[in-house]
Amino acid sequence: AAGVGAGATVEGVLSVNVGTSGVVFTSSDAYRFDPLGRLHAFCHAAPSKWHLMGVMLAAGGSLRWFRDALCQPEKVVASLIGDDPYNVMMREAERAPVGSEGLIFLPYLSGERTPHADPYARGVFFGLSLKHGKEHMIRAVLEGVAFGLRNSLELMIELGIKPKDVRILGGGSRSPLWRKIISDVFGLKVYLLEVDEGSSYGAAILASVGAGAYKTVEGAVDEIIKTRDPVEPDRDTHRKYLEYYKVYNRLYQDLKDDFKDLAKII
């Protein structure tokens, strides 16, 4: 139902939900499965279709951890000016350049699910130096989550999905900066939804088809789901992010045994 509520009933249209966890979802016209089990493959709510889904465990949860652990001053400022601490943090992150000047964040604060299925994986700031400030760390969290979401996208591409665009929802979608980072990391246009109610909205659309108001789920989605505020990827930024992304992926491979060794010590 959440995929229907985001309009992800056409193969290649991606739904990206940046909540506490991060979910990448697309419809598939044929049954596809990852033999390593890194993606979920189930029947879609739309008849005769399947869906693929990847889940990272700490998307918005990573940013919430950083806010609660390290952003008490931002909370104070936000209370004084009547704003949300996240907005204060985003304004800080905007001061840092693409790639956070070589600072990379691994968002494995709760272990990981896609693509690693590793309960021992842990969060890491890699590349920290004297030139980095809080603005770099906040942006690195945003970028690290976007890299983690891209892991799911790449697995879908490996299975033959040709991505078209992204419909983004969840609390993280409220940040224009985060939407732009995800667009640049994915290399895809990212849209907000006019109605961001996810599963409940999708359930209502399915009910409208069941009640006969629409003949098909796809027809109902075409009529009901509306997008807004498209964000176009910058090709130069996308290429730069792909270089950082290579390092991001190598870091897990280099550290996975150390994660397990650390767990034995604790």
C-alpha cells in the first residue's frame, strides 16, 4: 500500500521513504529476486505485479542520533527563534561543500539490513581532520544515508530495473538539502508528493478500486497521485559523489571483520 500511495506502480518509478529507517521501493513487471537475499521480492498490491524493496536501518535515525548526541546548541537556538533544530542543522550543513571535504559517514548505528544484513556493523566517521567542523559532520550524515539508499538502487539495477525517477517521502523529505543530495547521489530527478501519507493513502486508493471508482490500480494512481517540487541532479556533482561512493562501499568491506571483533570485546 505504501508503494501505491507514492505512485510506485510502474516499473522503474522509485519510492524512497526517509524515515527512521530508509526504504527504496519499486514495482516490477516480472518476478525478480536477489539470490543473496539483499532485496525483498514480494507480490505488489497492484495485481499481476511484483515489488522489490531495500531497507537500511538508520536513515533519519542517524540524523536524530546526531541531533540528540551533539546538537544541544542547535536545540537552544531553535527554541529561541521558534524553529525546528533540524532546520538549524540543515543551514549549518549547507555551509559544507559536496563530499564534506573528504568526510564519510557509515550509517550503521543499528547494524545494517540492505545490502549487508550485518548486525555487527557500526557507525563510522572516516576522514575526520582538523579542518572539519560540525557542518561537515552533519552533511556527511546526510550524504552517508544517501549512499546507503543508493546501495538498494544499484541492486535493483543489477536485477534489470531501469530507474526513471524518485518519489520521496518521510520526515527526511522535508529538507531541500537532503532531497538535493539524494538526487545528486542517485543521478535521478526527485519529486515530492502532494499528499505524503504513504500506506494509508495507498490503502484508500486500493479501496477506491475495490469499490469500483477506478478500473485498475494503475489508473487510480495516474488520476490521484500528484507530484511537486522536482529536483534535478547536477551531473558534475553526481560524478563526484560516485567517487566518494566507491570509498564508502570499500570501507564496509575493510571494516566488517573489525566490527565483529569489537562486538566480542564489549
